[in-house]
Amino acid sequence: MSTARIQPTACAFSSTIKQHLRLRPQPSLCFNHGAIRGRGTLRRTLRVYMSSAPSPSPLEICVKASVTTPSKLGDCPFCQRVLLTLEEKHVPYDMKLVDLKHKPEWFLKINPEGKVPVINLSEKWVSDSDVITQALEEKFPSPPLGTPPEKASVGSKIFTTFIGFLKSKDPNDGTEQALLSELGSLNEYLKENGPFINGKDISAVDLSLGPKLYHMEIALGHYKKWTVPDSLPSVKSYMKTIFSRDSFIKTRAQPQDVIEGWRPKVEG
Ligand SMILES: N[C@@H](CCC(=O)N[C@@H](CS)C(=O)NCC(=O)O)C(=O)O
């Protein structure tokens, strides 16, 4: 479990933020929202302080902003995967919330591809959650979160089968069955090997799958009134365990953003 908590003495804004905002550090709060206006764009930042002893300067990470509440984190499962990794490793970070509908110039300079997450590691901006989480494992090996290669693909077809079912307009086209079959395989696997995919400890594969299952639960619940059946108890308890971790609660998207995020796929 993450031991992230508010740490009063560690509060400080970066000099850039101080310069722009002319704010004084707030001694009693370590979860600060800020906004930087530059060249007509609003750049939101959210600095999170962690409780681990040596506190290196926070890593800058660009993540999707909420579409319903722009000052909050949005509904990108790949961003959440990276944030979960940072939380589980107790690495402090500084979120830059990016409005993906109106990508600011500063963000496109950082990542011309225009995708989040992007993280600043050793003065280099790195994109793609696969690459980022691997780099974080190397840079911050403790606690180890690596998943053995033979277990890394467990549950890997769930996200695409969920999207197929979500987009489907024909109840008899087999898309629900395809999802149930993938969830059924995960259920069998967890029954034998759980509670996590690598056994007793959470690892990278869970941090990737967890946000996708969260999207599945919210989107299918809303658009199809569908829930994971009771015949898959190991999957249900796996979801419950991951969703109730401190790290997950702190980094999860708001349900209304998940619903809005999937709307074009459902209606398109
Ligand atoms: N393979 C990438 C996928 C990242 C991705 O697709 N991010 C989406 C947000 S969830 C994005 O930035 N989309 C760009 C856009 O919407 O314009 C990863 O794992 O990081």
C-alpha cells in the first residue's frame, strides 16, 4: 500500500511557479494547485509531496486534464498507470494538466506527437507508458515492481475486447462473449496465483491492468448497464483490491470523465 501522505514541511512551489503566481509557500498544505498563464494558454499544475525520506525534486509529468473539471486529473488509463508507478515507488511528481482538445504550444514542443503521458527524466522528455514505467523501474528500483516476462501478458486482451463490446450495437455479435472469455481466463489465473498477477505483491502488470478495468467497469456500467458477473469472483475481488489502494484512489479519474471520454466511441 502506498504510504503517501501530506507532509507539511516539504511545501514549496518551484521558482517558476512562484515567479508566475507570486504565491508564498503554504506551510499547512502539500497538495497544491497552481496555474501558469503563458502565451495565452493556461498551464495547470498539481504538485504532490510524498512521505519517503530522501525527497528528490519532483518529476514533471504531463497528464490528461479532466474535461468536466479542468483543474483535475482526467481519464487517461496510461497516465494513471504511470502515476500509480510513481505513487507505489514513493517518487514525488509535479503534474502538468494538459487539455487534449486544445493542446498548448508548450506541450507540443515537449511532445510533437501530442500524446500523454510524457515525463521529464534526467532532462529528457520521455513518452509512452511502456517506456516510462520501464525507465522508472531502472531509475527507482525500490520497491521492485517488475513483472516476470511470462506473466506480463496476463489480462492483456481485456482492454481491446472491452472496447469491442462497448462499441457494439448488436447484442449477438459475440463481443460480450469475447470479453467474458478474457475475464474468465483472468479469473482462473487469479484463483490459482493471486491475489495479484505476480502473487502476493502488486507489480507493473497490475498497475497497467487496474486502470483499464476501472474504465471497463464505469463505461460498461453506464452505457450497457453491464457488470462483471458473480461467476467471476476472483476478478471481482482483484478489482476491489486494486481500486481501494491509496495509490489508486489518489490517481483515479472521475467517473463522469470516464463516461465522457468513451462517449465518442459509443456514439460514433
Ligand atoms: N501507447 C501510449 C498511449 C497514450 C495515449 O493514447 N494517450 C491518449 C490519452 S489516453 C492521448 O494522449 N491521446 C492524444 C489525443 O487525444 O489527442 C501509452 O501507453 O502511453
